[in-house]
Amino acid sequence: MDLELSSKRYHLDIPQCLWLDFFTQLTDENRGRFITLKLLDGQLGDFDLLHHKPLFSVIYDRPNYGNDLVVTVSRSLGVHEATYAHRIVYPQAVDVVTNNDGVILSFTVTDDDHAQTVISFQS
């Protein structure tokens, strides 16, 4: 009998008190990885905003400094500056999906209006 290999995925909720350090580390470890960015919004609809763009940074500004999360990408791997920014205002929750080796596959940020921004890393 042949058994199919299964890949496990783990969901992690990141507490807000760790977001600043978490997103700094995520940026450092994943800059240049290609991402897809989708917006899932019950009021506005669902949109594919970015497809196969290199991550430049994910920056979290705490509530007393703006209370937003900004995901930036660059046009190509050779460009060392952000060329597009997606701002998430009043983020409320961050859910991360990893594989069994701890590699981040995607993360979802839910904002104050319950809209979700899904950032998926491409392998």
C-alpha cells in the first residue's frame, strides 16, 4: 500500500505585543521572496492586489505612532527601494501559517473593519 506524503501546516496567532519584533525579523529573513497579496473585504469585495512581487518590508507602527502595518514590495530584485506600499489601518490580528519546518507560507492581517489582507509567499 502506498501512502501519500502529507505536509503539515501550523497556524500561529501572533500577539500584538510581539508585532514590532516579529515583522522586523520577518522582513530580515524574507526580503526578496516573491509574494502574492490579496484583500478580502466583505464590504468592498475581494481583490488580488499583487502577484509575484519581491517583498521589500513589513513595517508595524504601534498605536501611539500611527497604528498601521505597511507591506512594501520592489519592482524587481535589483531595486533596493520600495516601489509599492499597501497600508493596513488599525490591524487587530495576525495569523501566520508555517510548514512543519517553521518556514512561513503566508500570513493574514485582520483590520478594524474585519477586512483581511493575505500575504502568501511563493516557493
